[in-house]
Amino acid sequence: MQLKGEQLAAHLERELRPVYVVYGDEPLLVIEAADSIRAAARRRGFDEREVLTALPGFNWTQLYHAGGNLSLFGGRQLIDLRIPTGKPGRDGGAALQEYCARYAQRSPDTLLLVTLPGIDWKDEKSAWLTALANAGAAVKPIPPALADLPAWIAGRLKRQEQGTNAEGLRFIAERVEGNLLAAHQEIQKLALLYPTGALSLAQIREAVLNVARYDLDGLREALLSGDVARLTRAIDGLRHEGEAPPLVLWAMTEEIRALAHIRIGLQEQRPLDGLLKDAKVWGPRQTLMKRALQRVDRAKAEAALAHAARIDGLVKGIGSGDVWNEFLRLGLSIAVAGRGTL
């Protein structure tokens, strides 16, 4: 069974399965999902808890022993298995599959909760994760997109009987982008500093730190969407976080190359859907790419590729200039409205 993060609370009100695996890229959401499962287990009488942490060298027979170690007094047990690396390895994968086959449906007084960080697509399709999901439920909480972050923050403030206007929510969102754990801490800080009720922008400015964490995906989204403010913050953030310039150049050039490819195809009167597929533009990224095509014509895309080639020389020590300033200039040439049409 696969569950979205937002489906978990309603699911736990209805039932409790013998196995849960929770994983994702955002630590706060993984922690909170696991906490809700532990709380539901306690409400149903799982009063005993054994914590296992599968670090390198972990003896996986401990999982078998925990699964078969029922209390003489009939207590119900939660096995809290944590895999910090996200990689159980060959022995761990086999042990998890064996547990699901041996104990999951035969030991109603034992519940297994497995927590991991974000894992790659290969592990998402692995036999061990499939076994866990089939024996119980797999939960992958998805962090809110930037556009949804103000509403997420508003919901958190409401829990502590506070609120603010759209400008205040946007101010917080811009400073915690990509870092929900820090966002959670900043929201809790507001509860400590100020009474319940409406918060002014001045109060929020006084309290909230700039704890945003930027990544290359955020940069690519800002570039295609034409969000100049976010683009500027992303480039500045990546610079201060020590991101490698070749990776930044690669991320930007991939999007520009796709724009140029699609623009040439449109000039040849080829269908847009086929061009997007050829350029490997899938899912929500298609919407962003179409928005960018409204601003970027073929000449603009090809000029941007030439600019990217000059930046590549700077990265390799050829020529003079500040690489990060050139990244910003390159980004603005795509993000700022131009003459493109579909």
C-alpha cells in the first residue's frame, strides 16, 4: 500500500497495519509522519518499543530476534528500525523481506516501523521496499512547493493560534525555502516570542532568520518560471553554500538547451508535445517550460547558449570576470520577459 503524507492521519484513524516504511528528502516530514505512527500504535496498546539503528556493520539477526521476542505478559511491541544511510545493503534487504514473510501477518502484537532518508528511484523499486509496502504501507511525504509554502506556514501558525497576512507569510516563505525543519523552528519561535493572534510584518521581520537552503532544482524552476527575485536568491544562496560552479552551469545550460531545441522545432512547425518529449521535459516541468517559451525566442535561446559557453571558459580559468555575476546575467536573460511566442 502506498500512502501520501496528507493521507496518513485519516488512514491511522481507520486502521493500523503491521508494517510501515517512511522515507523522503525532507527530515521534518519524515519525523512527523513516524511520530504519528508511533502515537497511533500507543493508542492501540503497543506499549513496548525496541529501537534498532542499522549503521554499517549492523547485525540483521537483531531484527529477527525482535520480531520473535514476544512478551511473556502479552504486551504489544513496536520495532522502531532506523536506516540513516537509506541503504540496508544485500543482507539488510534480505532480512527485511524475510521479516515481512515470517512475521508481518502472523504476529498481530508486533508492529515494524522503518524510517529512512530520501532514496533514489532504484531503491524505490527494490524488492525490499516493495515487500515492506505490500506487507503494510509505504509513506513518502512530499514537501510543499514554493507556491504552496505560505499556505503550509499559515496552517502551522494556526495550530499555535497565530496568523499573519499574505505579506508576512511570503516573507517567512522566502527565508525558509527548501528547509522545512528550519521553518518549523522559526514558527515555534514566533509562539515563544509573541502572544496568540495576528502577527505584524514588523514582528516577523524581527524574529525570523534567513535560513533558506537552495538547490539546483530550485534554480531551474526560477529560471523557467521567470521568477527574478527567486532566481537572484537562488544564485546568491548557492554561491554562499559553496556549490560547485560546473554543476550550476550544467543545471542552467540543460534548461537553455531544451529551450533552444524546442524553439528550432517550433520554427519547423513540429508539434509542441512531441518536442517536449524529445527534450525529456516531463510532468510539472512542462508547464514551466511552456511559460519560458512565452518569453524566449530562438535568437534569445541561442544567444544564451553562447553566453553559457563563455561562462564555461571562465569556470576553466579562460578569460576574466566573476563566474557568479555571469550566472546571474545568464539567468536574467532567460527569466526576464522577451519576445517569445507559442
